[in-house]
Amino acid sequence: MFFALFGGVWIAIFIVGNVLKNLGLQAWFIPAVMLIVGLLFFPLA
């Protein structure tokens, strides 16, 4: 189960990275990655 979630995170990072690049918002890539990874661990809190 964890590997499926981890794979989903990588896919989400890839999609968000491409969207941000196409919108000219490359500076928001790292905060977006932090948000995606944070949402992965949110249910553990």
C-alpha cells in the first residue's frame, strides 16, 4: 500500500512540476513538492 502512495506522490510531483513550468511559475515548484509530501504524511498526525 505504501508503495502505491509513494508512486502517486511521484506522479503528482511530475504533473504539478509540468503545470507550474508551463505557467511560468517555476519558483513555486519546491513549495508545491513540500505541500504534496506533507499531505502524504498528514493522515499519520
